Amino acid sequence: MSELRFAGKTALVTGGSRGIGRAICHRLAAEGAEILLHYHQDEKAAREVAGASPHFRLFQADLAHPAEIDRLITALGDTRLDFLINNAGVWLPSPVGETTVERMDRILDTNLKGPFWLVNRALPLLNTGARIINISSVAAKTGVAGGRSLYGASKAALESLTRNWALELAPRGILVNAVEPGYLATDMTAAHFRDPAVLRRAIDRHPLGRMSTPEDVADVVAFLCSDDARFITGQSLNVSGGFVI
Ligand SMILES: NC(=O)c1ccc[n+]([C@@H]2O[C@H](COP(=O)([O-])OP(=O)(O)OC[C@H]3O[C@@H](n4cnc5c(N)ncnc54)[C@H](OP(=O)(O)O)[C@@H]3O)[C@@H](O)[C@H]2O)c1
């Protein structure tokens, strides 16, 4: 079997400049995909992910704003997409009784409305048989300590979109799935895990003895993009190493 399973395929990866998004970019590129790397604030980091590879194109947008998504779609021009990976997100606290309207908007605009509008606008660009993969979280189905109800709600809603889009887009042969990481040590959780005791407790809650890595998640995204996953749609795949079962 050829190692370059994704040669000739094009992937748009949101939030590709760091963390899980960066690992997804590298994983799909390693198998031959052309990567449309979306980034938000850090062009330098995005350039570092792309390196000298001719198979990367960079696109900047704040996905919390529909007008910015429209600008991104315009920049894509007549590009055809095989994989759309909705990865960009924020993990902000929203304690009940203390949350502002601005905080609520920031979480929902980024984690829920962003993917919704991007998929709506990208539909004409998606090839038959394309894959949409939404990076959700185990928080979609469980309570999370630390006052992050809106984060969990945004991911639960993203999973609802996943199931409904799977039905709506099946006639075009487009498969839609979600991936649910558990805890990862990325920039997103860096402040949370600065306390070694908190980090230790998180590791101890993993039956497999370690937290997830971005590569654990990226490998599952690659599987869902592959022909091996051709009959999987509308699913949310837990990639938490038993952290949440
Ligand atoms: N880390 C975990 O433990 C964990 C667990 C479960 C699920 N997840 C999910 O996995 C995904 C990636 O997380 P990560 O750990 O890789 O986080 P990360 O390192 O903090 O990266 C988040 C990415 O999202 C982008 N982003 C945030 N707001 C944006 C906006 N308004 N417009 C466009 N892009 C925006 C960021 O770009 P800028 O920095 O430039 O804003 C960054 O590239 C998220 O959806 C997250 O919810 C993470």
C-alpha cells in the first residue's frame, strides 16, 4: 500500500499554527495532502509549521466573526476541498453566576458558530466524498471541573451539528464526524497544568498512565480522512485513553 494515502487531496485545517491543529497539519501533509493552514494571530508560528514545504498555503482569519469567514472563503477562490478540519477553539472558564455576555459570546462564537458558518460557506467547495471532522472534547458528554459549562455546551452542540450534517450531507457522499480528545498538555491547558499537583492528578485519572498527545488525536483524524473510514459518519470518537469511558 502506498504511504501517501492523501496525495492529490486538499485539507483545510483551522487553528493549524499550534497544538492539535499543528499535529493534524503535519500528519496529513506527511501522507501527501496539500494543507490550507488557517491561523488566527500568529503568522510566524504558522510559517514554522509549513516550513519550506511547497504543500502548505496559509490563510488568516478570526473565525469568531462571520465576515472574516466570508473573507477566508473568498481567499480560497475556486480551491476544492477534500478534508475540512474544524479544530480552532477556546477553553475559557464560564462559572455560573460570574459569566459576562462578552465571555459567553467569545466561547460560542469561536467553538460553535465558527464551525457552523465555515461549513455553511465552504459547502460549494467540498468534493463528493469529502470529510468534515469537528474537534470536540470529552467535555461534550461529561461535566468538567473548573466552571467550564459553556465550553462543554459548545462542544455538545458541535456534536449535534456533526450528527445532523452527517444526515444532510450524506446525499453528496460527504462524511461528518467528531473527535473527542481528553486532556492534552497544549497551550490551551498550560496555565491549568502549571501546578504539578494538578498535572499529576490529571495523569493519574488516565488508565493508560499518560495524557493524550496532539499526535494521538491527529492519527485518529487521519484515520477518519482515510478510505478505511468510508462507512463512518455522524459519530463522535473518544480519544481520551480511557480518561472518560
Ligand atoms: N488541549 C486539550 O486538553 C483539549 C481537550 C479536548 C479538546 N480540545 C480541543 O482541541 C482543539 C485544539 O485545541 P489545542 O489544545 O490545540 O488548543 P490551542 O493550542 O490553544 O490552539 C487553539 C487554536 O485555536 C485558534 N483560535 C482560537 N480562537 C480563534 C478564533 N477566534 N479564530 C480563529 N482561530 C482561533 C488558536 O489561534 P490563535 O492562538 O492565533 O488565536 C489556536 O490555533 C480545540 O477545539 C479544543 O477545544 C483540546
